[in-house]
Amino acid sequence: MAEVLDVEKREQMGSSATRRLRRDGRVPAVLYGHGEGNEHLSIPAAQVKTLLRHRSKTVELAGAVKETALVSIVQWDPLGIEVLHLDLIRVNLKELVQVTVAVHRHGDAAGLRQGGLLIDNTHEVEIECSAGQIPEGLVLNVTDLALGGHMTAADLELPEGVSLVTPVDTVIARIEQPKGVAEEEPTDQAGEPEVISKGGDKSGEEG
Amino acid sequence: MALMPKRVKHRKSQRGRIKGSATRGNTVVFGDYGIQSLEPGWVKATTIEAGRIAAQQYVRGEGKLYIRIFPDKSVSSTPLETRMGKGKGEPDFWAAVVKPGTILYELGGVTEQQAKVCFARLASKLPVKVRFVERRYA
């Protein structure tokens, strides 16, 4: 079920107008694709937060523009607190799209009972499916994962109509032996790094 | 042993200024949870090591800790009771330059509650204000 966003058209562009817009609790967005012109839009920030919380990919635009769109790019502020801008791509719910989805682990790995540590190598994978059937995430059943073993993208449970774009030999999760806490690397007590000189390989003095 | 570069082009560096926020290294990449700086500052190599020990003593092999900063700036100092002049002092310590938004450490393989407690212990060692962050999924 696609989220419904109440969009308004943006008449004024530029950083000042956009800043005013954000201050009023709206997020600027742009809609493009399907060979049609760009539409500069704004969306209520509360609806954007809901959209991100639900991890929705396709949205239904209502209000000034009535279209179905795919959330393509989400721009965040440097601290990752506020959404600055959204890129929306016009999409038909039956057309095939490539999107990135999260991988969810399921089950308790056998290797954990042997004292291993479960490490996620890849947290997201790219898939191809119809825009109307984008799953929230893919499930990786790690129940049989033993100590020293790993699971690849080929082990992911793919829903019907979903194909994997990420190479199937990509390691998703592995179980490794935990390293000792008191493990210390050999120390170089000289305390001075090697200085790269202009002429030769190395030198003790700065040139 | 505290972190420091193996090879450098110059032994001494200028102080520099920390302007703006981090535009790189500001998202959780390796683990599930992270600790993010909210202030600019220098984090000494010894402080990074103290934080690592504080965190690893808490997780005790249950989780994996990732250090996302590296002390690549040498900070020099002049010894006490030295007369003015005679050039720049000798390198004293190594520091990582941290901007607001930089992810300092990450943790994987632990629950959110464990990560919060672990990072609270770690945060008390750090010279900058930090906040707890989670991985942001696409």
C-alpha cells in the first residue's frame, strides 16, 4: 500500500525560498521522469517522517499533482536529523524498477551457541521488481549458519516477482570467532612515523 | 598502543581551523549503531584508545566495535620553562580532526540497549559532545 502525500507546487525557487519552506514545516521535492517536465513540489515534513518510518518506496501524490512516484533520493542534513529534499520519479506500478532494500536477519544462528559472533557484511541489497510490489526488506534465515560459515545473497528468500541485482556471491552475513579482549598488537615504542622524503625512499629528517 | 600513521609526508602540521559539518563519514556504515560527534574538536590518539578499551570491556566479545576516525594530525608543543623562539616545538601527540556529524565509533552484533550503555561509557571519555545514532536504511 503506497503512502499518500499531499503535495503543493512550489512557485519560488532558490535557497532563501527553500529555507522559508523548511521553516514552515514542509520539505521541498522534485518530480521527474517518463519524459515529462519537472515539477517542483513541497510535502509536509510530518508525512515525510511517516514515509521514512514505514520505509515506503512508492508514494501516491495527491493535491496539486496526482501521480504515482518512486522515492529515489533522500537528502539529509549533515547530522542526519532533518530531511532536506526528496527526489521523486514518476512510475507506473506495473513497470520494473531497481531499488535498494534492507536485509533482515531471521532466527538464531547455530554458530552463536558455539560462541561465535554474527557479523553483517551487507545491510542492503539491490533488487528488481514491479513498482507496486516492492518488499519492505528481504529475509535471511541464519538458523543453520555455523561458526566460520557465511551466507551470501543467493541465500536470501526472494518474494515472487522479485529478482536480485546484487551479485549472488555477495556475502551478507558471517559468523566469526570473537577475538580476545586483551589482544595487543606489537608496539612500536619509537613513537615517530617514517617521513617520506622527496628524493629517496625514506629519511629520518624532514626535507 | 595508540593509533598513529606509519608514514607521513611532514612531521609537523599547522593548527588549521575546523569549519562546517562533516559531509563524509557521517553515516553508520559497518555496524548497526554509532556515536556521532555534535561539536568540532581534536580527539587524541590516546583518547580513541581509551574509548576503545571502555567499549570492548563492556561488549566482551559479544559485539564488534569499529573505530571510524584515525589520528593523522601531529600536534606539537614546546616544553615548559622554555624561552620564546627557537622554532616550532616537537610533535607531542597525534589527533583526529572531528567535525560535527562525524561518526566516531560503530557497534554491530549487539542489541540497541547494550549499544546505548556501551556508548554511554565511551562518551564519558570523549572531549566532544556526542549522540547515539542508528543505521539508516534505504
